[in-house]
Amino acid sequence: MTHGQIPTAPILKSVILKTMSTLRILLKNEQATLDFGARLAETIGPPCIVFLHGELGAGKTTLVRGFLRALGYTGQVKSPTYTLVEPYKIADKQIYHFDLYRLENPEELELIGARDYFQNAICFVEWPEKGKNYLPSPDIVCYLDFKNSGRVLKCESKSKTGEYITNVILKPCSSD
């Protein structure tokens, strides 16, 4: 595959709805969530901020794991619930995975220098509502909701970068 080509992921055949700024996909199982994360890895470059919403166990960290695995990361990918942020350097990309679930006060983000993390990196933020008014605006906001044994993923673009990403992800599906 040449640079710039994006493989068609099997999960993309389960697209439910796409509007100008919203993408909805039925993720039938964990593998579909990993595949979607891999698809994002083929699409996203720095700087990019992705907010991840969903109940405990909805698949937020699984999506990030799929993203990291697609970039070649082979180590353990866990939710940084207790550390707040887990950094990854893969090739020329700096990636930060935040989990703000246990954040008691959004001002704690200032204390850890969170502002610096968002400069020229790809950032995934779980539980972003806990950092309200202390986080930069996202490019994409993703919501994972339980649906039978799978998940419904809704992604809303919030910037020109986000629009580009949602359009590229769906482009291969337009002929289906």
C-alpha cells in the first residue's frame, strides 16, 4: 500500500448514517472497535484532538488500542485511569491518551501541564467533561453506546480537521 492510501475496513460496511458533521457506525464486536481505531490511525495526523464519551466498558480504550496497534505499537495499552495520561511515541507521531474519570478538579490539568500535551500531538481524551473549560476544543467527539452485544459509535466533527477525517473514513463506502 502506498502512502495516502487508506484500506477499507470491514466495519465500514455497517455505516448507519452520515451527515455533513456526524458519522454513525454499528460496531458489532470488540474487533470492529479495534478496526475502527485502526482506520483512524490511517486518517489522523497531528495535531488532532479526539474526545471519547461512553459508559465504563463501552470501548473507549479499545478504540485507542486499535489506533495504537495499527501504528505498530506492541506494548500493553491500558486506560490511564490512575495516571491521567499515557504517552506514546510511534515513528514521528506523539500520541497522548488521557482518562479523566478520576479527575476531581479540572484545575489538576493545569498542574500536570496538560496544555503542553495538546500542541503538536494526537490526543485521545476519555471523560472530557471532567476537564471542562481546561481542555482545548476537539476536532472529533466520539460517543460509544451499548447496542445489544455491540456498540453504536457516533462521531461528530467539530473542526475542518474533523470534517476531513469523517469524509475520508467514509469515502470508500460511497460505492457500497
